[in-house]
Amino acid sequence: MSRGRPPPLVTGISPKEGAAWTKVTIRGENLGTGSADLIGLSICGHNCLLTAEWMSASKIVCRVGPAKDDKGEIIVTTKSGGLGTSTVSFKLLKPERIGILEQSAVWVDEFNYYDMRTDRNKGLSPLSLRPNNPLGIEIDKGNFPLKDIEVTFPGMSGDFTSENFSATWYLIENHAGSSFEQLKLAAGNLKKQANKKNEGSLAYVKGGLSTFFEAQDALAAIHQRQDSDGTERVEGSMTQRLEVILNRASDTADALFQEVLGRKDKADSTRNALNVLQRFKFLFNLPLNIERNIQKGDYDVVINDYEKAKSLFGNTEVPVFKKVYAEVETRIRALRSLLLEKLLQTPSTLHDQKRYIRYLSDLHAPGDPAWQCIYAQHKWILQLMQDCRDEFIGGQRARVGALDLEGDTRPSALGRLGHASSLKRGGSLQMTRASNWRFETPQQVQFVEKLSDVVIGQLPNFWKLWISYVNGSLFSETGEKSGQVEKSKKNARQRQSDFKKMIEEVTHRLVKLVRGALLVTTLPQGEQSLYGGWQHKTELPGTWITQIIHTVRACYEALSALEIPNDLLQVIQDLLLDLRVHCLMVTLLHTTDDVRCLAQKEDWVVDNEGLTRLPSQFEQCVVQMLQSLKEPLEIKSGEINILQLDQVQDQATELCVSIMKVFVSCLEELSTNREGDAAPAQSISMDLSSPDGFKNTPECSGPTSEQRLLIVLSNCHYLERHTFLNLAHHFEKHGLTGTEKITRMSIAAVRNLDEKLFDAYIERRADPIAGSLEPGVYAGYFDWRDCPPPTGVRSYLKEALVNIITVHAEVFTISKDLVPCVLSKILATVADEMCRLMQCVSSFSKNGALQARLELCALRDAVAAYLNAESSASFKMALDALPQLYSASEKKSLEELLNKFKSGMRLQLTCFQPACVQPVKR
């Protein structure tokens, strides 16, 4: 833009400060050549061109707009001079708005007219013009939640136009971060506002003082003129004319302002009505507020408002107040019904129950809501327990896993061992059923656990509700005495017996339901159909009954912790006693079945001591049984030792003896070879010189019947010497009585079996050897009276020795401890047979006597280590039956032949030497 003149310069403004829309005069230089040349005017950053009036090149008149800045420059822009500058500034003041009904000593510019109907910036009531900041300091709102403030100041308000205005609330809400100095300044501002209000009339007079002086001078001049004329009473005089003029002016003024004054009177009446509504708005708004607070769940607010309304308008005679208060009562009755419905609704927490009872008490509900709640909870608990039983009986409960009902539905005591190590000898336990076992918690166990959860979950709150009812804390959390609290205590004392019956009914129902699931025969005949119905379910093993005992004990302890009297819980103790006894008996019976099945697990694998795994498995089975009985036999607080009951002692002892005898029967069954899977009996007449002597008896074919007898005999010896003694120690350790009787009868049974099996084996092995002697002696028509000179021991005796060696090897392979007793018994039979044969010979020739003495001495010397008194006596009698050797040559010949025999069979006869040789497994 090409400039033809210098830029505008503002050098002065009048006035220098003012509120928005103040008319100002701007003076300066080069302010334009005309209105068309003025293209811009801003004061404090606000564009004032629309209100600008160009007067001359040095004067412009305009109005100041509502600028954002409190103080700023005056900038004039012209086409001819461009953007100007300013050497002065203007201060924008915040205007004090004056209402149409307020007094003012000066004329209020209509441009600043304050229309209350359009001032809705803060949503204020037209009845009260409240300032935005009555303290006059900066507002610093805190972070306090409004709900916390309402709880701290119930029934109060932070609105300073409210009847319940709380200054503390207002300060916390609007000036939480203000300093103490700022608050002192705010207090000074409040004092100034109060003084200003008191001095309002005086200020009004001061502001219009010149007007009053002018009016006084005019009245004084009129009065002086009347005095000088003396015509105030003359018709047509100036005074009369003046009166007419004044009356006419008054009438004109009345006509002029009649509408305004009428509106003012109407506004005054409306204001008075609104003041009444404002004063009693609490009552008029109460029905609606009750509805809103009920929907929000603010029952405390409803009760406080109701109590306030009742104290203010409960006995009012004003018809409009009575009508509104009747509506309030209608809403309160509906609230009582709602709270009572919520109170009796199930399920509900103890906190909600107490809260609803306190609300109903504060609302003066009829009856006794607390007792109604207790009665409803009692019925609900009983119904929950019965529904729990019906749910399981009806099969509606979802199953938690797969179960093969056609198979064995309980893990054996042996199966529960898992991979536990053997107790005594380090054997490994083979689990044949664990891989096929599909586990599931039985229905009865699930039922008892859920039933216990119901009782433990509901009865404590039920008991605490009664305690609160007794001590009055339902109606007063602080414990202060009141009429309602005393009334509650009185009602509780009258209903103690009723509540005791309720607790008894719950505990008896619990016990009957558990008995119906596990001990239905202990219920009366008439109650078995009501609480039973579990007959189609599988009988539980001891492990699950132990878990049930644990659950019932936990339930008892939880109820005892509530300080419920012991006489009310005695039925649970009786149930625990019966369950513990039942668990003991069932465990012993199931262990008997498990022991009976051990025979099927015998693999006939013999260790270095001549034992199979069976004794160890039996011991583990019994020890596992005792360990599973540890919890049922444990004596908790208030319980008795079931093993001190005579009947239980006798039954437990008999069942323990039965377990031992069943195992002995298993051993006997294994020894009889009823399955027919044993290898055929092996001839003992074998040539040990052949390397294929044992080729026909592979291990895979299983042991022979004679080997089975030896294995079982070895197991019997171990049972007698170790297993039964170990079990007796375990019985005593776990508190079982009758240990001496159990041990005595067990040892007697195993000894009886041992004797029977030993005789059977000796009969099988000794008889063939003894029976082969006589045919061997007389083989080849041998005659003692006519025989050649002896050249050595004949073959029959060697064969007999080989057979004895075979028996020795067989026994030694199984158990070296059995060798002495077995060989002694067999040799006694052989010696007796040889004695008989020698005594039956009528006469011996010289060679025959030498041959007979050679063979007897060879046999005796070969097995000397295993001869007992009986066999030694038989050899002596046999030698005495022979003619004596008198010549030295015969004795020398006998000695040489004996040495030859011993030298020739030195290797075979080594097994009869007493040297300690470790057995070798085949």
C-alpha cells in the first residue's frame, strides 16, 4: 500500500479506564481524512470499528468492547497512513451489573441494562443474584469426591443460597488449595460487601446530593414567591395553578408507570410465592427425591429426609402440607415393603441383612424384621441341604471324570502304594492295575463336601446374625443404648429356645444326610427313605471315608470356632465316632480282599534269600492300611479313642487275624499248584555229569511243584521270623490293641502251614530215593552170601547220593537256610531204609559183610554234616547188624576202598561239606 500521509498516532483517550461498552473519545494525529479512510480501530485487542464515529483527523468517538485483555493500546489504521501507534493505554474494568429494581444515584445507560432472564451463564435462579465468587479470591477446587463430602456433611449443602448451607463444605469444594493469607483476604472482602450493603441508602443519597439541593432551591423559591404574593388561597392564583399542574403531572406519571408498577406488584407477589416454595421446597420436592434416591439405592438419604419431614410436618394443620406429607408416607410404606422383600430374599450377605434390618428399624416397620430374616435364613439353609441331597440322588450333578462302573471301583491298598519302596528288603513293587485305573471322586464324597460347604458357608453368618440380634448391634453399630436396642435384646431373650431348636434342626439335618449316604442302617426305619437312596452307589473304600471324616471334622471345627454351645454340636461328634469306626472296619475288610488278591501277583522270582516279593507286598499292604487309618484313629479335641471301645477292639482284632490267615491261605493256595501252570515234576534221577541236566527246565515255564513248595516254605519262615514281628510293631505304633493275640494266632497258622508243606516236600523227595535203594542193592541178583570181593561202592549208592545231591541243589538254589532241615529229614529216611535192608539179611559172607560195611560207611561219611541223632542211630544199628572186621587186611582194604570212593566222587561230595558257599541264582 502506498502511503500519502504519516501513520496515525494516538496521544490520548478519555476516560482512561472503564467497563465494556464504555463510550470513549480518542485524540491524536493523522487519524484519517474521513469515515471512509478509517479502516481499523482496536482497543485492548478488541475490534471497535463498528462503533467508531470519525469526528476529525484528531478525534474519534467509539465504545470499548468486551476485550480479553484488562489493559492494552489503542491502534488506529487508515488507508492513507496505514497501521498506527499509541502512546497511551486503556484499562478495561469489570462492570457491576445493576438490576432493574436496584437503587442507583446515576442514570444507568440502557446499553448496560442487565436482563436477568437472559443471564443464564450459571443457571442461577432469578430470585437471587449470587456472585460467581463471593469471597473475591481465586477459586482452587480440590480433588475431594462429592460422595465423601456428602457422607461427612449429611443433610448440608455447599450452595450458599441453600437453607442448609455449610461454609466448611463450600471451602473444601472451592478453596481446598487456598493459603491462609488468601482466606484472610476473602474474609476482608466479605466484610466490605456487608458494609457496602448497610451503606447502600447513604450512598444513594450521596450520589444524588446535587439533585436534592436543586429540588430544595426550587421549593424554597416557590415558597418565597407564594409568601410575597399572598395568593395561595385565591381562586386562579399561581398556587392553585401549580397544584393543578402537579396533580396533572402525578396523574400523567401514574398513567405512564401504571403498567410498570402493576408488573412490579405482580413480580412481588410471584417473588413471595417463590420465596414460600424456596423456604419449603424440601417438603414439596421430598416425594420425588424419595423416588430418585430409592432408585439409586441411597436409603440413608431417604431415611434422613423422612425423619426431618416427620419432625417438621408430622403434626401440621396446613392442608397443602398435610397433602404432601401424606404422599411422603405412601412412598415410605412402599419403601418398607421393598426393604422387607430384599431382606427376606436369598441368598444375601450378612452386611446387606444388617443394613436392611437397620433401615426397617429406622423406618419403624411393623413386626420384628430381624427375627423374620433369621427365620427365612433358617428355612433357606435347610432347603439348600435337602436340594444338595436331591441333586446327587437324582443324578443331576455333572460328573467330573470318566469311570468304568463295571470294573473295580476302588483302588486296592496295594494299588495306593504307587511306586513306594519296599519296607524291608528293597524289592520293587509292580503295579499291574495302576495304568488301567481311571480315577473319580465318588458321588457320596462329592455330596458330603458340597453339603459341608453349604453348612460352613451359611451357618456362620446365620449365627452372627443371631449374635447381633442378641446384643443389639443390628440397630446400633456403636453399641449405645436406645429403646430399639433394648427391645431387640428383650425379644432375643424370649426367642432363645426357638433359635436353639433352629440350630439343632440344622445340625441334625446335616448328620442325617451324611448317615443316609454312608451309614443308612444307623437311621430309624422311617427316615431311611427320606435321607437314604444311595443303595445303587458303590460302597466306599476306607480312603474315601477318611476324606469324608476330614471334611466333617473341618465342618465341626468351623462351627466350634463360632462358639456354638457343645451340646448343639454333639450330634456331629457322634457322627464322627460312627464314621471312624466304620472306616476302620471297612479298611480292614478291604485289606482282606486286597491280601487275597496278592496270590495273583506272585511272579516266583526268588532273591538271594530265597524269598519272592510276596511277603514284602503283604507287609506293605498292611502298613499302608495302617497309614491310611492314621487320620481316622487320630483323637481330635472332644473325641474319644475308638480302640478303647471293647466291641471295636474285638472286631478289629478278629479282622486283623483274618488278614493274616488269609495271607497264609494264599501261600497254601500257591503251593498246591491248582492253576496247573507249573512245570511237570522233574525226575530226580538225573545224570549230573551231563551239561544239559537242566536244559528241560527253562525259567519261562515256571517253577515245578516241588520248587513252589520250597519257595512257599522259605516265605513262611520269613513271615514267622520277620514279617509278623514287624507288623506287630506297626500295630502297636498305630495304637491297635490285641497285638499279642494277632501275632500268636498268625504264627500258629504259618507254622501249621510250614509243617504241612515240609512234610509234603519230604514225602515227594525222600520216598523216591529210599524206594530206589532196595532194587539197587539186589540188582543183578546180588547175594550177600555169595558175592565177589568188593572193588568199590556199587552204582545204586552213587545214584542215591546223586539224587540227594540233586535235592540239595534244588533246595540250595531256593534257600540255603532250608538245606540242613531238608537233608537231615531225607537222610533220616535213607538211613532208616538202609538199616532195614541190613537187618533183613539173614547172613553175610566175608566179602558181603565187607561190601555192606563199605557202602554204609561211604554213605555215612559222605553226608556226615547233615546227620542228626535219628539218622546216626540208624547207621549204627545197620553197622551193628554186620559181622565185625577182625583182620587188618580187611580193615586196610575197607579204608582203601573208602578213599577211592571219596576221591572219585570228590567233586560231587563237595556240596555236603559245611563250608560257607554263597548261593547262586539259576
